[in-house]
Amino acid sequence: MKYVKDYSDGDRVFDIYLCKHKTSAVTKNGKPYDSVILQDKTGTIDAKIWDPNSAGIADFDALDYIEVYGEITSFQGALQVNVKRIRKCQEGEYNPADYLPVSKFDIEEMFTELLQYIGDVENPYLKQLLEEFFVKDEKFSKTFKQSSAAKTVHHGFVGGLLQHTLSVTRLCEYYCKAYPLLKKDLLITAAICHDIGKTKEISLFPENDYTDDGQFLGHIVIGVEMVGEKIRQIPGFPAVLANELKHCILAHHGEYEFGSPKKPAIMEAVALNFADNTDAKLQTFTEIMENTTETGWLGFNRLFDSNLKGTRME
């Protein structure tokens, strides 16, 4: 099997992939076409079926495994597949493990490191809160380790939520050393908890799509509700500390237009916002670079609101 990450412009495609998404549209000239996202464990690639009514295009739906014949082309700095033929595959023709994108880092090793951060928390209330989620709640921990951090933007793979959370926590640990006024236990706890709502916002692979809770509430609100529920089960949890932690979660996107119900009002919330934004954007840029062989200008990217340029070591 040839994986998505190994394709280059001009390559022939003739292999089985998971159809992650499928949408139908029409060109400016009124001609119908299908836009498909093909997925394997190394990532995804956009595919276009310019003649969906052709005899060589079998009927298939999203989350079907399909054998694809086509050619790799480059469009605005990104690779895509120009599909010529498609055959829907039957169970037994493929190994599902080949089609789920997974973090390149060991999931259990990352989780062990996260538990070490929890073990270092000195505040007894915050430590108990973290242990209620990540030590005592086996169902939550299992889901957390399997979850992605996003549908498409960044860390969109199994273990992505854990990888993102650990990266944000590491950055926050550095901030605490550089800026001693930060309350370390509060910031580390906020970093570990800031995206726990994504365990309910986005379904697990292979769907990796927004749930009803995710559509209605979003991960920030869901996360604050989850934290609040655990806090109510801990006798004597200080009200001010609870509000500070919830505020950090509510404000971690930084701006109203980015989905934060509140803007950062305490130093720890500012630090968490910067750590979250840093990891999200640098990981996004990393994934862009990993999915292109271009070193020149890559085209406009909405997340960065800029025309990006690829740079590589000579």
C-alpha cells in the first residue's frame, strides 16, 4: 500500500483508502462533480471526481473503503487526486488499522508524562480534580487518549488531543519558570483541562466529526461543565480557585471572534491562551509542510490570514 504522505505531483494512484468525507457540487459551468477526502493513517488528501456519473465510478458513501484509480496533481500548493475510477471494497480487502491517522509519538508514553505533571501538582484540590479525570475515570482516560484535537485544522489524528494537551502543558511549565508570578498549579491544571470538552465535542475515528453536543455547545462550554461537575464532588473546593480555573478554560481562545466566551482577565489565562495558540498554529504549519513538497509560496491560508511560504533545510 502506498500511503498518502508518500505521494508526489504526477504520481499514479491505485490503492484502497477510507472515504472520510464526500460532497457533491457543481462547477461554474453547471457541471456536477464530487469532492472527496481520502484518508489513511498518515493523513488525508483531497480528491475530485469530475465525472461522477461515469461507468467507472461505483456508488459509495462517506466512511466506505474504496479502491481509487487516478493521478496526483498540485493545486495551490496542495496535492489532490484527479479520480478516474472507483470501486467500493468489501470487508476483508483492507486492514482498518492502515486508515486511521495516529500521532507519531507513543500514546502511552505521552499519557505517562501527563500523569507526571499531575503528580507534581501540590494544591490538594487541583490534584484531586485532575486525578478524578485522568487516574480514577478509566472510561474518560481511554477516550482522551483516542481523541483528536480537531476535525481538520490541527492534531486531527488519534492521540491528537493528548499530544496537543501535553505540548500546551510543557509550554506552560516554561512560562512558570520564566514568569514566577504565575500560579503554577493553576496554570498546569488549566493546561491539562483546557480541551477536555473535545472528548464530547468530536466523535472518535473513523468518524472524527462533530457530535450534537459539539454543534450545540462547543468544547469550551462542555469543558467548563465537566470541570464544574467534578468540582462539586470535591468537598471544600475553594470557590475562587474554581472560578479562576473555569475562567482560564473559558478564555483560552483569547478573543470573542475565536470562540472565547470571555477574554483573559488573569495572568494564567493569558499564558494559557498563548500556549494554546502557539501549539495550534505551529502544528498546523508543520502539517502543511509535511503534506507538500513545495518550498515556494503555498497560497493563502485562512487560519494565518496570510500567503504562506514553505522553507526547508538545504
